[in-house]
Amino acid sequence: MSDTMNIEDYLAKGGVLSAPNNVPARYRGELMRMMSSFVDSELAASAGFASSINFAPAIKERIAASRITLEKADHAERVLNIMGDFGTDKRRYQTQYDWAARVPRDSDLGTTRKEGDMRVSVFHYPIISWTDAVVMNVLQGLATGVLMTEFTRISYAPLAEVFREIAPRETRHMQLGLEGLTSIVRTDADREEAAASIAYWRPRVAAGFGDPQSGRFEILARFGLRHSPNSALLSRWRSECSAILTPLGL
């Protein structure tokens, strides 16, 4: 108990851990939960973008969607390798769910997650068109960028390093989406379609930030796994959305 408390004090003061064998049990549980959510979300995102490749209107767009599909799967593998250091059966893990499965379009899952499947709820909803895929990519890409400011500073050093490698590519995914959205909204009809898609995805992406009043933040902050509460991250995402969408008339 004394050793565990000493480690927790160390983490609370900004310390980092570098290997599974010196990780306290509660810390391990929270770290695994965080990694599972990321891996499941990236695998589900990859599957979702794979299904949207054939929506692409031209070769350039097909390449962009294919790149996102590939790289999100790669990001999932990188974090799953860290989970493997903690004893996770990697082969079994990545095949345990149908990552392409989606709920009906009009569903409203809020912040809930399906039992066992730790993907963020937004990745349970279907993409129905190229405009829909582009809008979802931009809004969720901005959310991922906000969350990366947390992930790249977590106190488990090997995972933080992986996130620092991943972060620029996740940013590029959002930028590819923004390029696509800028091209889409050149006519009033296309802008209306994009606006309808934004109205659909905006609350669903927002739900991915979790309960603004979540009591788990204090625990995660004490472990060095979080630095900003959900409400602050959500507020930042909303500001970034406005900064990007307003110039496009959206």
C-alpha cells in the first residue's frame, strides 16, 4: 500500500511511468480503458471510411478516403501493441466485434457505449453519402485534435510517445476533410446538404466528450492521464468548429 501511494503521489506531481511492472492496479485499469476506447474507435472509424470509399466522386477523393482507412487501422495497431505489453491477446481483441456494424441512422445513443465495445458512440452511426463522410471527418477530426492535446501528455511514457507519432496524421485526416468540404460547398444546394449533415453529426460528435460533470476526471488527473475536464475540451472543440465552418457559410 505504501509503495502504491508513493507512486500515486509521484504521478500527481507530474511523474511518468515507463513499463507495466511498476503500474498500480487502479492506474492500469484506467489506462487500459483509455487505450481500449481509442483502439475500438480507430478500428470502427477505419471500417466506416472503408465503406465510404465508393461514395467518392473522383480518384483524388478515393485516395484520401483510402489513406484515412489505412492510417486509422495503423493507429489502432500501434496502441494495441501497448495493450499487448499488459497481457492483452491482440489477435483475439481485434476480431471480437464487427467494427463496420452501425445502428439505425435516427438512433440517439448519447454518451452511452455498448457493452464491451468501447468505441466512442459517434462511430456507431452510419455514413450515407460523400458529403456526410466529409462532414463527419471534419467534425470528428477536430474533436480528435482536441483530445490529442490530452493524449500526448499522459503519464504512461510509451503510450504518450505513440500518440505524439499519431497526432500529425490525425490532423492531416481532418485537413483532407476540410479540403473536401471546401470543394463541396460551392453551390447553394451542396451547402444545404452539408448543413443538414452538420446538424446531424454535431451533437453526436459532442457526445464523445462525455458527461461535462463526470466525477472520473479527478481520478484521471491524479494519475496524470487527464489534464483538462470534459467541459473545457468540449468548449474548445465548439470554438474550433465555429472558426472553420463560419467562413464556409456553415
